[in-house]
Amino acid sequence: MALILTEEEVMLRDSAAGLLAEKAGVPQLRALRDAGDELGFSREVWREIAELGWPGIPVPEAYGGLGYGYTGLGLVLEQAGRQLSPTPLQSAVLVGATAINELGTEAQKQALLPAVAAGEILVSLALQEGPHHAPEHTALVATAAADGFTLNGSKCLVLDGLAADHFVVIARTAGAAGETEGLTALLVPAGVPGLTVERRSLVDSRGVAALRFINVAVGADAVMGEAGAAWPGLSRTLDIANVGLASELLGLATRAFELTVAYLKERKQFGKVIGSFQGLQHRAAELFAELELARSIVLQALQAIDANDPDLPKLASAAKAKLCEVAQRATNEGIQMHGGIGMTDEYDIGLYIKRARVVQHCFGDYNYHLDRFARLSGF
Amino acid sequence: MNNLEQFRAETRAWLEENCPLSMREPVSGFEDIYTGGRHPEVAHPDQQVWCERMAQRGWTVPQWPREYGGGGLGKEEAKVLQQEMARINARRPLDSFGISMLGPALLHFGNEEQKLEHLPPIACGEIRWCQGYSEPNAGSDLASLQTRAEDQGDHYIINGQKVWTSYADKADWIFCLVRTDNSGSKHEGISFILFDMASPGVTTRPIRLISGSSPFCETFFDNVKAYKRNLVGEEGKGWTIAKYLLTHEREMISGFGAAPKKSVGESALEILGADASGRLANGILRQTIAQYQLDALAFSATMSRVGDEAKAGQGLGAASSIFKYYGTELNKRRNELNMAVGGEPALGWEGDVYDGGGTSRDWLRSKGNSIEGGTTEVQLNIIAKRVLGLPD
Ligand SMILES: Cc1cc2nc3c(=O)[nH]c(=O)nc-3n(C[C@H](O)[C@H](O)[C@H](O)COP(=O)(O)OP(=O)(O)OC[C@H]3O[C@@H](n4cnc5c(N)ncnc54)[C@H](O)[C@@H]3O)c2cc1C
Ligand SMILES: Cc1cc2nc3c(=O)[nH]c(=O)nc-3n(C[C@H](O)[C@H](O)[C@H](O)COP(=O)(O)OP(=O)(O)OC[C@H]3O[C@@H](n4cnc5c(N)ncnc54)[C@H](O)[C@@H]3O)c2cc1C
């Protein structure tokens, strides 16, 4: 497949850029943050986004979606990264819809995906338990009960957890910590007795929750796919999620870089613009080169999802690791090259570094994915 | 027992008796550092007790002469005091711009009257100072500063604006660079003057940092009166003083590069676990941490080497020019590693579960270390031009 965008994709990208800049950009993020908004996004703006059909982009047509694929979704996420958009696109579409599609039974897909594609319900993945992404170390237990399972344990970093209507909960029904066998995905409604959802305040001020399960009872029909066999579907869900987050990081890093280059052309010291100092010029030029590489690896990984490429796991880790590296560098250099003003909350560059580190961390950071990339490359 | 050993024994006994137990804990963050002043911010009442007791002996500034509120200690004794404080993990009783920046400059360039008036209140934490150097159009190019001071006989009238003035809204006095003459080169005509921040015409507007706190300000001067007796050095010759003071500021900032008690590697092992052979499980992270710890070790060896050379009378070597640059870059690397090692809790911002976001706020604050006190780029330019003699 050629590594270029189709005309249709370009149109989608441009319309996403327009809407997000107007309705869900940095000013809206600041307003939500400063108001201490519980959800961290506006339901009203989300409805407008839903009317455009974006939540249905990756959902197959058979389940009420657009069946447009992940390359298209990646373009929207890249724009969301540029604008630091506060929306549930990541939690509910990139991850939630994908989890149902990859892990759910036919009945679950029919019951939920049309509403997810319409943006009417939000589904969030509840996976991480400790300080780091370590899915095979899942310890939340689901014990078999008379007509289903009883859940005990806790989860953290559940994106938009306060707004979610359902959770895809990864639990252990068999096996020991560290084993991929014995993991089960369960569909749990938000209001179920014994489940507490608590808001957590992270550095990027988006809505994130921690969940606690105390004897939460779910029916046998909550099991997604087959009990104990969630790993292949979970693994693919995570690969897709990481490529989507790499798209978001691409947009974010590119925007941070553009802000920086604009400042280099504008700020004067020693009687000339600081962009005339070669010490800064070379660093900007190097970053430009890195961002071009980053753009290519993200596009290649997005296309690998849609093409069902068996190399997806390796490409997903490659894209995520590369984008973690480049986003970290672009945001760090962004602050440094701005000087004092880069340290102020008033200026936007700081918001970019904050969002970057949270996205970098979700579903495995640079160290995790570079290591995984090496393993999947056979060394 | 020789004199130094006796001094050590006495110091140990005095510290044991006088250092409150709560002051034998490392500070928990910027807010926990005692800075004194007319309206001191007191995180714990023992801070004031500890400061007062130490100030009575002159040990807030052990090497300053006694007549200026110091301890009058020689280098060797000061080192013993430092070692004995470190032995019981005693904090420094007072940390301020007066101690680390203005004091050394006044001792070197101030006249006797100025030393007697301004040094003792610094030593006992009575007056807190801020630094009025940077302006909106004079950051790295500090010498192009434009804040004007007009000669009015026994005083000047000051008009202009400073920016990024740390703690200007909390400080009592300011040491300020002003332009008294515009006719020569930009380095000439700069004067170094002191005045009270409570003077009519001074206003400050706090600026919030990305780390959430508001320690620095925009500072405006509208016909502010500053007496000539508070002009340090000669009129128009302030640049030399300004630069001398900066070498002390940078020393303080580069000190952030010193390795913490618990190493990043140890924390990583606790949080992320070991493989079967006891190595940190993730090999990529292990290498990054090892590289950082190696550089931190070599950096502190360099600080010691330069210090020992200076003590042996060999003067401050060229190696000292790398301190600010390297120390702050190291501190940024350490904070970046704290984030990577800490994972989800380190990304926290508010709330008890996240300890108020201590890790992320420190990480964000550390980004300023390579900007304040002369940016990394300015430091590298100085090394390239002044040390290596490379042409412009
Ligand atoms: C946390 C913090 C606290 C501070 N506290 C104080 C204070 O108390 N008092 C005070 O007076 N000031 C203070 N400052 C200001 C500080 O000294 C200035 O921010 C600093 O000197 C840089 O100036 P600037 O911000 O104008 O950046 P600029 O000079 O505009 O620099 C922007 C970028 O251009 C680069 N650059 C500039 N010139 C060159 C060159 N010739 N070659 C290569 N690169 C170059 C810089 O390195 C930087 O990356 C503080 C700053 C911070 C961040
Ligand atoms: C916080 C801080 C701490 C500092 N600490 C020290 C210190 O300890 N010791 C010390 O020596 N200096 C120190 N400086 C000053 C620093 O060295 C100078 O800012 C820097 O070295 C430039 O020197 P300068 O001001 O003499 O500028 P200049 O030497 O005049 O110029 C600096 C740069 O600008 C270019 N330039 C200057 N004028 C022009 C022009 N008209 N057109 C085009 N290009 C021009 C030069 O080529 C050069 O690259 C510090 C500065 C700051 C802001």
C-alpha cells in the first residue's frame, strides 16, 4: 500500500482539524481544567462530534459504523493531539470500540457497537493495576459463581472512567501472575453494586478514574469471547490502541515543534532573532528530521491495522516507542528554546509536555515498547 | 586532641542538643525550604527555632565574618560543620538569595556601611531578597537591559520593568540592575542598586509556572526612589558585579545535580522488579539509569576535584565553567527518570493518593534549571568562547 493519504482521508483530516480547533482545542482544555470539571470534556461537544460520525469510523458497517478503518481514525487522533482536544475519542473509540470489536461475542457487538458508533454510550477499558503497564500481571480476580463471576480487585488509569457507561474489565480467572493464559475480558456496567469509580487528577487534567471492585457480581453473559482466552484479542486491542496513541503523539509533537519554530523566528536577543543562532538551528533541523521519520512509521502502522498485517505487533511497538522518543524530545526542546516564557502556565507549550507524558505512559511507555520491539524483532 | 577534633566534638554535641528532630529530615519540596523574611512562610514551627539557634552562632553563613552575622569559620571548620550536620541529616536552617547570591557580592564589592546594614539581616533571615535582572527584552542578552535610573542628587528615580523575578511578591528587598547611562556600549552604564520592595511605585504580578506554583513575577517600577548609599560599587560599573553574582547563583543551581540519597536505580528495582539474576527487569531502562548514575558520579567527582584544586591554591579551574550546564542537565535527566520509573503515580497532580503531585511538579520545575541563571546555551557559548577561545 502506498504511504500516502487518499483524497477522502485528506478531507477527513481537514474537517477534523477545523472542528477540533474551534470546539475542542487548547482554550476549551484550559476552561475545563480551571473549572475543575469532573469529566474533563464537554458532553455537548461530544454530541456534535458524534453527529459527524467520528465515533463510528473504526466500527464495521455491519454494526452501524462507517467501517472506515484505523488509518482514518489515526488522522482524527493526530488532529486531536495537535489541539490537545479534551474528548473521549481515545477512551471510547480508539480503545473502547476496538475492545468490543476484538473481544466481544456476536451478541455483545450487536447490542453495544451501534450505540458506541453513534456516540451514545461510552465504553472504557479497565486494565492497568500497578504503576506500569503489565497486562500479563493482571491480578484482579473473577471467581466463578453460580451463574457468572464475582470480581475483586482494583484498576487505575481508566480513561474517562467517570463518564463511562460500561467497562471492559480484564480479570484473571485462572493461571498465575505473569501468565497470558487465564485472562478474561468482562463487560461490566458502570452502576453495578460493589463497584466504586473514583476520579484521579493527573498532570494533563483529563478525566481518569481508579476503580475498586468488592464482590461485584456479573452474569455469565458478561464474559467477552471465551473465559480465560482474552489474550489474543486483548493483545490486538492494545496494538491498535498504541498505534492510535502514537498518532496522537505525532500531532502533539508536531504542534509543539511548530510553536517552537515560530518563536525562534520571532524572539529577538543580541539584536537578532534567536533562530539565527546555529546552536538552535541545528537542533530544530534535527527535530524536523525525527518528526518526518515519526510520521512515516505511524502511517505504516496504521495501514498495518487495516491490512491485517501479521507484523502489526512489531510495528505497533515501533510506532509507540518512536513517538514516545520524539514527543519527549520535541516538548523538552520546546520549553528550553522558549526560555523563561516556556515555564509559564499562560503559554501553551507546558500543556503539551503534560499531555505528552500521560499519553507516552498509557499502554506501555518507551522502555516497554522498545524492549518489546527488540523481542519481536527476534533478539 | 587537636583544635579541629575539639571543634568537631563540640559541634557534634551542640547539634545533638539544638537541632530539632523534625529538622533532621530532608525537605519535602520547595515549599518546605525556610527562606525567612519580614513575613516568613513557615511550614513547621521548628524551622524558625532551628534558624534562630543556628543564626545565634552565625552558622546560617558559617564562613562570613562575625561582624556581619557570620560564624567566622575557616574552610576546614566549615567542612567539619557540614559533615556533622550531614551526619544527623540536619537541614540547612535558612536558604535564600541573600545567602547564596547577594551576600557574596556584597562581601566582595560592598562598602563597610553596606555590609553592616545588609549582611546581618540576611544571616538571621530577617530580610528576604529577590533578583531584578531579566527584562522582557533582556534575557540571555542581559546587558541590553533598559530599566532606567535617573540621578536626583542623593537618590535615583527608577522606571522600567523586570520579569521572571523569583519571589518578588514575597521578598522585602531587591538587588537590581538598572541603566544609569545610555551613551556607551551596552555593558557600560549598568548599575547595581538595592532598594526596599515596599517602596512606593513597586508593583508585582505573580506568574504561574507550569508546575502550578507562582514563584516568579512581573515587577514594575514607576518612579521608585532608591538612595545612592545603596548603590553597590561605582555608578555604571555594575556589569562586573552582576557577573560575579551570577557565578554564585550558578553554583547554587548546579548543586541540584548532586545525586539524591536513594538512587534512581534502587527506586526502579523496588517499583519494577528484578529478573532472575537480580538485574532490573527492563534492560532499556536499566541502561538509561546506569548512564545517568555514571554521569552523576563523574560529575560529583569533578566538583570535588575542582574544589580540592582550589583549596590547594591552584585557583578555580576551567572545569568549573561546566558546572551550571552539566549539573542542571543532570537534574533534568534525573527528574525525567523519576517520571519513567514512577509510572502512573508519578503522573499524579492533585490528591493524597499522589502525594499532591510531588513527582510531576518537581519534574516540571526542573525544566527551568537550564533556563534560570543563564541558559544552557549561554553557558555553552561561554565555554566555547571564553574557555576554548573559539571565535565569534
Ligand atoms: C524558574 C526561573 C526563575 C527565574 N528567576 C529569575 C530571577 O529571580 N531574577 C531574574 O532576573 N531572572 C530570573 N529568571 C530569568 C532567567 O534568567 C532568564 O529566563 C534567562 O536568562 C533566559 O532569558 P529569556 O527567558 O529571555 O530567554 P531568551 O534569552 O529569549 O532565550 C530563548 C532561547 O534562545 C536561546 N538563546 C538566546 N541567545 C542565544 C545565543 N546567543 N546562542 C544560542 N542560543 C541562544 C536561549 O538559550 C533559549 O533557549 C528566571 C527564570 C526561570 C525559568
Ligand atoms: C543569567 C546570565 C548569567 C550569565 N553569567 C555570565 C558569567 O558568569 N560570565 C560571563 O562572562 N558572562 C555571563 N553572562 C553573560 C553571557 O556571557 C552573555 O550574555 C553572553 O556571553 C553574551 O555576551 P555579551 O552580553 O557580551 O554579548 P555579545 O558578546 O555582545 O554577543 C553575544 C552573541 O550575540 C551576537 N551579537 C552580539 N551583538 C550582535 C549584533 N549587533 N549583531 C549580531 N550579532 C550580535 C554575538 O555574535 C554573540 O554570538 C550571563 C548572562 C546571563 C543572562
